[in-house]
Amino acid sequence: MRAAVRPWGAGRLAPYPTTIPLPHSSVHIDPDTQLGVFRDRAGQVVEMGKHGTSSGTETSTSTSSDGQSGNDQDSNTD
């Protein structure tokens, strides 16, 4: 029988950092907007802040017959 070997990562373990309570207790997806709705322990909707959305496109373009190529990029943020 082989002697037990301590896993190599065990020496790197540390206690979890102190946590803080979050202002919500549940989240569900609104079927109409497909967005998360956060509620507190009393069932009231909690505003979790705003964030933007973005989208982008990139097209590859061939610029010469010697193999050089480029690309065009476009992005939208709101």
C-alpha cells in the first residue's frame, strides 16, 4: 500500500474572504424582456444598476495579390 501523498495544491488553500450580503434574495427571468428581475427578501424588485450593451461586426478584406489583407471593424454601444 502506498503512503498518502498530500495534493500539491493543498498548501495554496486559504480561507474564503469575508463576504457581504447582497441586496437581493432571488432572481428570475422576465419572459417578455428576457432580463433578470432581482427581488429582496420582502419580494420587492431591487434595481441592480444599469449596464450597456454592444454589438460589433468585422469583415475581412483582401487588399492585394501578394497575400496582404486587412479588415474593417464596426461597433455600436448604448
